[in-house]
Amino acid sequence: MGHPVYDVNATDEDAGSYGYVMYGLTGGAEDKFAIDPNTGIITVNGTLDREKKPSYTLTIQAYDNHDAEGNSKSSREQIEVKLLDINDNDPYFDKMMYNAEVFEDEAIGDSVKQITAKDDDVGNNQVITYSFNPGTNGTDYFTVDSENGEIFVNSSLKGHLGKYYLELNATDRGNPPRSNTTNVYVDVKDVNDHKPVFVALEGQISVAENATIGTKVTVINATDEDVGSNGDVTFSITPGSNQESSLPFNISRDGIVRTNGTLDRETKASYTIRVEATDGGEPKLNSFKDVTIYVRDVNDKPPVFARNTESIMVLEEERSNNSIATLTATDEDENAIICYFIVGPLPSEEVKRVFNLDKTTGELVLRKKLDRESKDKHTLVISATNICDQTPPDTNFNEASKHLMKLEVNVVDINDNSPRFKKKSFTAGVTKDSEEGFEVLSLKEHVTDLDIGNNSILTFYLDEASVNFSAGLKEELNNTVPFAIDPNTGVVKTSVYFQAETQGYVDFHVYVNDTGGKSDYATVSIYLVSAIEQVKIVVIGNKESFKKNRDSFAEFLSNVTGAIVTVDKLLTHEKIQGAVDSGPRTDVYIHAVDRNTKKVLTSKALIRLLDQNVDKLEKFYTDYLVVEVKEYEAVQPTNSPLLEPLKLGLMITALILLLLLLIIIAMFFTARRKYQRKLKAATALSYDNHATYIGAPDELNRVDPVPGTNLHTFEGSNPIWLEQNFENEWPEEDEADVDSRSVESNDSNNSLDDNAIKDTEEGFGDERYMTSDLMDDFDHKIPPSQVANSDIYLMAALKEHEDTKHMNNLNKEYGRDDPYINGVIPDGVNHRISMNSDNSYNDLGEFTTFDPVTGTLLLNGMQTTEI
């Protein structure tokens, strides 16, 4: 609409309103076009369809001075508007379905049928390409010409008889292309290339000599491997080389031989007839068979069935008038004629309304369709008799009567019934501590299907699109459906682990299908419940006996309480030890949901509801054998017989480990004390209140008590470490010595008697190690101020060591190699020296004394040990 088509332009040489041109359409527009009166632009004013009208001839009037009546001049012009085609039409076939026939002996490349489509568009929009849609059963044997739609044989059809289905697709070359489809059924027909083959006759063919005209004598059967009319066999009697020109028999087209005249056994005891079997093909093929018919004498023995009990299978919904069995009895008489009648069971009228029995052929035919769901088995009593003109009386089956047969017709099921849920909604509960895979609800027992066998095999599935979560539960479960259903058993199971704080419910649809595609669905609501929301009801009987009352049990409580009561689980009741055995009992765990709020009630609230309706529960207690109702009690796990020995073993192991830990701790503290005492001895100061030396700090004067020193030491005495103590291990001590020192140590924490160490025989020039106990963990009486300054003793010892080294250097200056002789500096005089910052010294005179026994220098009363 409004699309510009043509711009009409007219001129007028007049001036003013006489020269102002206006436009109008006076014909041919058909309301499809409009013209602007001022501009002359023709536009589309309606829906155009080229296929209905491809062009329009428009008459355009141009006029001036339109306001002046009678003084306006005009001019007319015609234009032709041709509509351009767009690809707006699908190709189409004349029929929705085409049929074609082809013989099985057609060669590859032979034409089967040409099918063409039409397209109302023009140009490329009208050009059609043909193809077969894949997926049909005929594409392996046929192909189509893409240009003209002609169908050809594409593969050998020999032996591939029957109908083949093809989907022929027609697509035009428009942009975008449009297409359409039609169905093609190709019937591959049989070629008549097989002759009929006679089926061997069983036993001797005979007819009673008193048989009436038209009495059935026998049935001739033949088979033909061709199909359709080529396999239809008809029978006729043709003259043979040894037979009379006139025979007392005829044969129907379907092979039934009947008497056609009187028989006299005394005149002629047998006849041979030549039967011709002809098929319905073109050209017709035939076969011949000679059949001998014996004339029997008058019957004097009743016919009997080889087996007087038979069973046949008949498909339900089998069409009426269909033959389902042919009954055959035998007669020892040569001239016996056997007829068959339905005589029971009493009353036989009911059976006769369903079945019809041809008395002469024994062919049993259905009068009406059978319904297995109404009755899955029909029993007939058949009587075989030589008296064909009189119906025998009805009777029940008697196994001793050989002329009676009990025929059981078993109705075979077809899938004509859909599965049905017994109710449309189910409610269940699952405790939050349930493991993944916990069985919540079994639905198979709640589904019925009137069919049987494979037709009643059910498949269940959960429709995830129908899942509905209570508020907040979907987010807690990370959008995961927490339940799954076993497709075969219909058991709904948990598929996740629930958190203790998770609560709410989940609704979803469960569908059940049978093998025929018939289905039904029900809604399942599962609530997450905890221990405080369950009530335990103890009933008499085992779990299996209670299951059949499970639904009515929950329904009864729901009606009484007004809530939705669901049975969550069944457990075998554990008998209290020492109690009288009163038979099996079952613990039934239930929960209830408020119908309005859809929230799970606590067990206390549910029991309160039951108490409020106690007057309605008398039938509940008696019908369901209820012995106890109480709140849920968590089931304690039964101790394993291996648990107690395991506990005992763990306790013993723990005690042993604890004992070992105590021993290690004791050994640690013993060694620590021992090592610390010896470290103290190594750094002990021999104090002299009056001894000083240049540079010695005032803190070296004796402090009482000084950590790690011996109050009873004497000048020159200082135990040192033995060399073996550094290289090997601490010297072993006599137990008595240790005990005596322990006693002395108890008298005074400052005793160093037990720390005295013998001097080694090593040279006193060897380097030794010294440590200082700057923080004695055992001397708790030392004030903090003294502890803070205790490192001055280590500093003094290090300084003395440096002084000694310089004394050795001094000795070398005097020309002596040995540092000390008889405990004096080489000049035989003890000197007091002071050290300078450049490692030189000042001789301050006699001061230092060397003790050769202990290997120490006495500097202002302080014992030192070389480092």
C-alpha cells in the first residue's frame, strides 16, 4: 500500500488557476491504484495478485481551473501497469497421492510414472526441480528425473514385491525457493512365473455310498509361489485317460470336491478324477493331479477325534466371519460321513453367539470380534457324528466320549488399552539424610493396563519441563532436579544429597507408556521432611502384608486430620530385648502436609491433630491393627560384632603411644638438665672481690648469686670440657655420684661439684669451645636486672681469649716458641696488660697467672678457657 507506481506529468500553457493542473483516475483502477490530485503520482491502493490479474489499464484525467464550473479544461491518457511476478506461490501437484504399478521383472532404467507439478508464478519462479525426500522405503529401488519428474527403476525388483512409499518433492527456482510434496505409492507386482503345486492329501478319500448330492467329499489344496492374482489357484476336473466321461463328483473353484450323483459301492468302489489347478496369471499356468475317491460302505461306527482336547490361539479384534480352525474327526467305517456340531458347554447358546461351525467341513468361524479383556478364553464342546441331518443335544464335555472334543480358544491380546494411573496425584516424603539413590516412591503398583504380555510392558519417565520447586528450593539445589525415575520399575529415587537445612517440596509429572505408545500421566509431590516431622506408627504384621493397605491407611488419616498424610517408609519393628514375642510388627513412618500452606507439619502437630480426632480413630486402630503411635525416634545403628574388638585395640594402642610420649618427655628433660649443668660449668667464674684488671667491667665483680657459678670455688679451679666430650659423647657417671650430687644440688642451686670435669691430656694450646648460659631456666631467684646483664661474662671470656693470643705473640717477640713455661710468660713474670683497638697491648706489669694443671689463666681472679 502507498508504493509509487508512476509519476504523471501534464502541462498547461495558461497562467494562474487556468494553468494549475490536477489529476484523477477515471477508469481501470478497480480500487487497486490511487493518484495524488496535486502531484500526479500513482500509488498502490489495494492488494495486487499477478496470478489473478497480471496488468491494469488506467485512464488518467488531467484538468485545470478545477474551482470554476464549466470553465475547466481536461485531457485523458491511458497507461498500462504490468505486475511483476514474485515467488509467492508454491508448486502444486494435481493429487495428494499417486499410485503406480510396476512388474518385478522390469529392467533398471525403465520408466514407472511421470508426475509433474505446476507453479502459478512465471520465469525462474515457475521452473521446478524434482527430488525424493530421504527416509522412505522406495528410494533404494526408484529414482526421479530432476527436470521432468519421471520416475525410473533404479535397482532390481526381482523378489521385492509389495508397495513402496515415496515422497516426491517439487521445488521452484525462486529466491527464496518454494516447494511442495506429494506421496507416491509404487506397487511392485508379481510376474506369473510359478505353477501351482498340489498339497498332498492326508489319508484315503472316501464317500459313503448313501451320500446325498452335494455332499462334501474332500478339499483339494494347492500353493503357488506367486502373489496376488498370479497366486490365486482355482480347481476344476478335467477328463483323464482312464476315467469315465461322466463322474458323480464335481469340484468348486476353491477345491471342494462334492458328490454330483448317486453312488453304489457294489457297482463301483472307487473313482479316479483328474484335478486341474490353474493360477490367475497371464498367461495362466496349471498343474494336474489324479485323485482317487473310494466309496464307503454304510456307516456303523461313530467318528472319533484323534485328540479330544485341543487349544488354538485367536487374535482379539479378529474380524467376524474369519475362519479360525478346521476340526477333523475320523471314522473307521469306509462309508462314514462326519459332521460337526457345537454342543456345549451348557448352555451352548452363549458359545454359538460367538462361533459358527460348518457341520460338514469342520471349519470354525467367528460370528463377532473377541475381546480378551472381557473374556480371555472360550471353551467349546464339539461333537463329531455321522448323523448330519439332526443336531445332537447339548452336553458337557466327557473325556470318555471319543466323539467329543473340548476346544479351548485362547484370545491373544492386542494393544488396545492404555495404561492408567489408579489416581492422578501422588504424595511422598523423603528425609533430608537420605542418600543418593534412596527409593522414595514406587509407581508401577499404582498403574493398571488391561493388556498383557508385551502389550503391558510399561516405561516410566519424569517430565523435567513440568518440575515445580517450592520457593527458594530451586536455587538451593542449583537448578538440579533432585529426583529420577527408573524407566522399567517406576521407582522414584533421589539423585542428589540434601543439606540438613534444605526444606520445601518438588512437584512434577510422571508419564507411563506401553509398547504401543499409549500413555497416561500423574502428578507427584515429594516433600523434604526431617526427623521432627515424622510420626512412627507400629502395626501388627510384616511389611509385605501392610503394603496392600498402604494407600487406604494414608487416605484414612488424611480424612481424619484434614491434612495430606503420606507413608514415607516401612521398617521391620525391632523387638525390645526381654519382651514377649508377639509376632512380626512393622514401623510405619508418616508425615503430614497442610493442604493450604503446603508445609510439612511437625510430628508434635500431627500427633496433636490425631489426639483432637481420637473419637474417629477407633476403626483405624482395629482395621489396621495399630498398637502404638509416637513421635519419630532415630534408629541407632546396630553395632557390628567386629566393633568392640576394634575399640579395645584402639584404646590399647593409644595407651602405648601415651606411655612412649611420657618416656620421651622425661628423657628430654633429664638430658636437658644434664646438658645445661655442664654448660654452666664451662662458663663458671671464679670470683675475687678484690681482683680487677684494666678494661674489665664493673659487672664482673661478684654478684650473689651469679648464674652458673660455684659459690665454693677457689681461685684457679675451673673444670673444662674434655676433648672426648666434644668428639664422642657426654662422660658416663656413676649412679652413686649422680645421686650424691643430686642431694647436694637440692641444698643449693649454685653447686658445681657435680659439674667438675677432669682435665684432658691434650695440649692446652688446642682450641676449645665455650658457651654461656645467658638465661638459666632453673635459676628463678635471679632478678631480671642481673639476667639482662648476664652476657657481660661471655664478653669477658671472649676478650680474655684475645689477650691470650696476643701474649703468645709477645712470647715470640722474646724469642720463645712455647707460649708458657711453668705457668709464666717467658720472662718468668706475670704481667698485667691492656689491649688496644689495633690489637697491640700495653704491659701493665705483673698480673696474669697461668695454672698448668687446669690449663687456664687467672685474670684478676677470673678463670678463662680458650675458645
